[in-house]
Amino acid sequence: MDDDRSKSPARASRIPDTSFHPMLGIPGEGWVTGNWKLETGNRKSHGSLLSSKLPTAEVNSTDRLYSVQSTQYSRNIGHELRRAATNPKWRDQTLTTTGRSRLTQSSLFLPAPSGITSPFGSSSIAISIAINSLLTFKTSTTTIPPNVSLRPANWPHFSPQGMRQTLSDHFLTPRTMKFSIALLVTVGLASAAPPQTPLSLSSTPSDIIDASPFLSFHRDLVQIPSVSGNETAVGSFVADFLESHNFTVIKQPVPPSSHGNTDRFNIFAYPSASLSKDRPEILLTSHIDTVPPFIPYSLHDDADSNSDVLIAGRGTVDAKASVAAQVFAVLDILRADPTANLGLLFVVDEEVGGLGMRVFSESPLNPSPSPFHTVIFGEPTELALVAGHKGMLEFPLIAKGKAAHSGYPWLGQSAISAILPALSRVDILGNIPAEEGGLPSSDKYGRTTVNIGRVDAGVAANVVPASASAEVAVRLASGTPDEARDIIARAVKNSTGDNEHVYCDFAARSAGYPPQDLDTDVSGFEVITVNYATDVPNLKVSEGVKRYLYGPGSIHVAHGDHEAITVGQLGEAISGYKRLIEAAIQRTRVN
């Protein structure tokens, strides 16, 4: 658009309705505006959105009327700006555009909440502004007239129509480049609060959770203990929730673990409206089991903003964050398109071997050729799209000896002495070049790593040990498990002088799998690789099926005593899953 000062302001064009904010549950519709300034006597605050190269938000305020939390990254989500006004003088403040503002590749969306018809008065007002990539609309470089003022007390009435008309009269709409970011504004009257009450700065973390169906669902998931082997209760909760939202739910039995429930099950669900179709074409999947021990759900109340509220407890990250975000992303998509051919799969036993996913993979629910053209796996990736993860090989290294009195060690054979050279050699195989007998590396995944996680040997200090064993885990950066087995067996043989009483029992564990390459062809995500194992290799799909790995939270806290995630990252995950789903739907329409 030309920067022609002789032109009069254009009326703002209407933005399509958005029926659901995934984090706060706020309905709304409205118009685009640009840079803004708030004046209260001699106090001023102003803010703007920067270019799409580094989407962020800035607020300069001498009296700290506003605070802003900003994720400095190209995911263009995660910002929250909040202000609570409890003084009736707020209605006399003026919203004024910054003098001859220039707006570049950015725009703000101001919804007008439905059902609010009361005028401004002495009632407590709470304004919640959250930036999220819920909408995609057009922006460009344009200008906004200087010194355009909006005085709330002068508005004819605070209704959706009044708010929209006032904004229409005074603000230009940017028009050319797509940029996924929105500014959601909601106003609630304390004297007549709607069911989903906007939160003021005095809201407690518990208020924030209670006000959001999504965050409440995540809380309820985490509050149910579901250590691997004991997933029945959480499975029933998820199944009941999906059935209450008109999903057809199949509870697929999974054999019990040695110490767990006998009636645990996977959950395979799809919208009942899609019953006419054989199978969902787009599958979102994660797991409902956790590592031990159970850690109760808790909230930290020292956050500067709602998005920074920290939720702690076992499974808050791995992987009940992904489960909750996937469910609400699917609900949001179905709200806009009830015919979307989507499915959800939540499995058990992922943390201890992946039996749940293998049971599903080998069942009639996953026929060949694969009914799915896209599978979206949920794991903690810090909201990045994963290009792949290393392969896996696990095995015990065993040594046999002969017991004897430690005062006469020559009468026995020490299994510990026999196993030590083999352990020392295996431990460094990832650091040795492949051409020198080491395990292979790759440019994509780096070097193969070896971890000796457990050693068990002997019975007492005065007894020559008759047996010794070690549990070994290898993360493969290149090659196949069979190739790695050959390299490891040869290293053990060479390091022990071909001692037949020291060996790797490869048959005692699963077959393992090579590095898993994944798809990253959806724009708007950071792309990374990870070193941890997932259920990706346990689900058999046909060649050409798109596989994505994405989710909220960090693996670095996932299995620890301080597993936790922020409210903001949970909300962002819904948007990320929606983008992946929408890209998959678009591919279907194109093809």
C-alpha cells in the first residue's frame, strides 16, 4: 500500500469469527488495529509488534502499568500482555495512536466479546490481552493517522456493535502478507461475570487453571497416577472425556506388566461423525504412562504473568502435556470442520518398552497398507519440530566365573575381573572412529553414544564373584542394530582374549531400531534432532506416510524430580498441533 497522506482512513475489514481461544476459552470477533498508546494524565504507555522475522512485543511504561512476557523466537507465539483496572477513572483514559505510526508486517486483532452490553461504570474491569497464532490474516507496511483518540467514557455503549464501529472508524487494516499472530482483548464486568471470566492480575494460579477447560483437563490428567503398568484409571478418564465429546472410543486391551494392572488398555478414538469412513487419515498419538515415582500436581505462584505460571508434577511434561494439547487441538479443528478425518491414539507402556504401541501396530486397527497418511507423535520437543532421533540398542553384558574364598582367590575365577576389560572397551566405542573398530557417527545425529547404566556382581567382599552383568544402552547415530551388534561383539571378544565366558546376550532385549528420520515440511517451526527414544519406530506405517514429532515441554526435566511446564507453553502447543493438522488436511485436498 502506498504511503499517501492525502488518503482518508479506510474502514477496517472484518476478520472471520474465532470461536475458541484454546488457553482461556474466550469467544470473540473483531477488527485489526496497529500501534497504540495509552495516556492517563501525564503517564504514557505504548506498544507495537515488530516484523515477522522476530515476532515479539514491546511495552515502554514509566509507571509499569503494563508488563509483557515475550518468547524471543520465530514461533511468533507465547506473548501475554495483561492490565487490570479497578478504578472507575479508567473509563476517562484515552487510547491514542502514536503520531503518524508506521506499521510493518504486523497487525493486532481486537475481538469484541459477545454478550457484553453494559456501559463503563464503577464496576471492576479486567482486560486480558493474549497474543497467540490462532488466526492468519494479512498485513503489510502502511500508516495510521496521528492522534486518533478513543475515549471509553465517550463510547455510546460498550457493546460489540459499539466497540466494532468505533474501531472501524479510526483504524486502517493491513492487507498483503500473511502473518499468524492475534491480539485477543476481552473485557469482563465483575458484577455480571460470564461463565469464562477474564482474569485480573489478582487472579491466583488456581483461578487461571479453573477458568480454562484445557488447563483443567491437563490438571486432571496429571492428578491421576499412571506409572507404567498402572494406566487403567487415567485411561478410563481420557476415554470418558472423549466419549462425552461425541467420539467413538475403542479400548484396546494390552497385556499386563509383571507388576501392573491386568486390565489396562490403549485408547483409539475418532469423531462419531466420521463413522462412514473406514479409518481416520490423520492420527495424533502420545502415551498416558509415566516414569516413577508419582509426584503430585502443584502450582508455583511466583510468576510475573499468567503465561509464566509453572505447573509441576509427574507427567506435566512427559507426556500428558502432549495428550491434553492434542485433544484440544482436535476439538478446535472439529469445531470449524466437523468432517475432518482425525483420530487420536493414546497408548500405555511407552516408558518401559513400547508394548502398547506395538500391540496397536500389529492389530487390525492398523491394517496394511496404512490407513493413515499423516501421524503426529506427541513428546516433549520444546515446541520444535523434530527432524529425527537416534536409534536404540539395549543388551546385557554378562561374565561367568567361579566362586571361592577371597583368601584363596586362585581357587576361583573372578567374573568382575573378566568383565572389566569388556566394559572399558564397550564404554568408549562411540568415541572411536568407525574405521578403527568403533561405532559409526553421522552429520545429522552426531556420534553414537554408549551408556553402562547398571552393574551387578558378587555377593560379598570375602567371596570371589561367580557372576557379573551390566546393562548397556546404545544410541545409534548411524547404521543398523545388527551392524552395531557385530561391532560390539567383536570389541568384547578382542578385549577379553576371546574369553567365551564373557558375552553379550543380545537376544535378552528387543531387536532395537536404526535412527528415525522424520518429516519437517511444515513451516513456522524450529527444527531440531533429539537423542531420546520414542514410539515412532513401534508404529508400522506404509512408505510415504508423513511422520511428525512435536510437543510442549523439555526432555531435560521430563524424568526428574522437578518436572514442570508453563501455562504459556501448553497454550502454544495447541496452536502448533493445529498447524500440523491443517497442513495435513490441505495436502489431502491438493492430492
